[in-house]
Amino acid sequence: MKKDERSRLFEFFATESDRLMRYVRAKVNRISDMDAEDIVREVMLSLILRADQGGPVENITAYAYRSVRNRIVDFQAERAKSISLDGFSDVDEAFSLREILSDETQDVVAKAERKELLRAVTACLDRMEPKQRAVLIATEFHGKSFRELSRAWHEPVGTLLSRKSRAVKTLRALLSDHFRETKLKEEKV
């Protein structure tokens, strides 16, 4: 990408990002600021990558708003798949910390593995964003419903669902990294 094109893109997003955010909020009911920012950032990244690969974009404004509109459609489709007001919202619904960490077996090896997993989950939870951690702990460990949390925390249910979905993805990634690092340490010894 040429220096002029890069400057043009950064100048556009410096001046237009607030307007793009307002556009997203106007088009999507009950969207969190974090989700709106994510949509705008994805568009910004896509625009920069497109300029790097395919040359300059003639009408940045038109391209950006059309891209934002397309991302909104994708966001709403994802949200429609994951919304569940009773219990939990992960798409594959196979993730339940209470179930994984429950102590129903007398097997010594299984108990040791569960104890290690609990240590890993605790370490990973400490590394998560506080709001994501809070909704994950409230729903998974304390059994709170999203409706209860919405009333108590004065947050829309959709925001909490989105935050929980992000928390699950983050926790999975952190656990994967944790166990990969543990395995590498064991192999070195």
C-alpha cells in the first residue's frame, strides 16, 4: 500500500469511526459498545487488507458503510443462533464448567485431573476481561440466568449473552494455550 493510501485510510477512520459506531447502534437493537466497536474494527481491518492486496479504494465512505451493513447482518445472524434465555448461550452448548468440574467419581486419577483442570480454569479466569469473567462465573458456577443478571446488573440480556459467548471463546483459547505450555514444559523435563 502506498503511503498516501495508508494516510487516507487512517484519516478516514480517525474522522468517521464515531459516525460508523452510531450507525451500527442505530441499525442494531440492544448492541453493546464492545460489539459495535468490533464491527467497525473488522471493517477497518478488511479495508486495510483490501488496499494492501488490491490497490486503492476509490470511495472509502461507501465501501466502509456497505461493509458495516454486511457485518451487521452477519452479527445479527450469529446472535439469532446463540440466544437462549434459559441457561446458556454457547452455539454448540457443550460447554458447562459445572458439569466438567463436578466431583461425582471416586477414581483417584479422575479427581487429580479434575483438580488440575480447576487450577487451570482459575488461572485462566484471572487473565480474562473482568466483565466477561463475571458473567461466566455467575452463569456457570452460581447458576444465574441471564434474566436475573440483566435485572441485577442493569444490562440488556443481549449484551450479557454476547459477553458470555466471548468469555467462553476466550476461556477455551486460554485453556488451550495453558495446556500446550504445560505439555511443552513436561517434554523439556
